Amino acid sequence: MQDEGLDVELRGNLHSPYALTMGDMARVDVYVPDDQVDDAKLVLLVNEVDEADIILDDDRPPIRDPYVPRVLVAALILFVVVMGPIALVLRWY
């Protein structure tokens, strides 16, 4: 945010001796002057949108439909159940 020309003060567990923090230990508060609050909110929103855009633009392959293998397995089971008795009757084994 300082790159955007905002006067920013960070408070919280910034220089902790603990490498892994979670919950309240990981909390960092960002303070800006009252006259820069709207600009700071806009900068945070733009950064969040940019991060989401990067995530959506990656080159991962598309997600496959998880129901297609289930449908194929169900069709195979149905085929065996239907054709099994017919094969026994007609002595196809």
C-alpha cells in the first residue's frame, strides 16, 4: 500500500519468533489515516481481484466430470446383469 502513496502502519505479530502462526497470532492490523480509508479499500479490492484473476487464468487442464466413470461402471454392471442370464440360457460361455 505504501507503493500506492498511502501512509500505512501495520500492527500485530509481524516480527514474531514463531514461523507458523494461526488464529489471533497471525492477525495483522492495517492502519491508515481517516482521509485515506477509501483509497486503501480500493487498493485492497483491486489486489484481491488481481489475485483471483491470476488463479482463474492458470493453465491447468479442465476439471473432468466425476460422473462419467460412474455412468460407465453402471452401464457395465447392467450389461453383465442382463447378458449373464441370457448367456447361460443360450450356453454362450
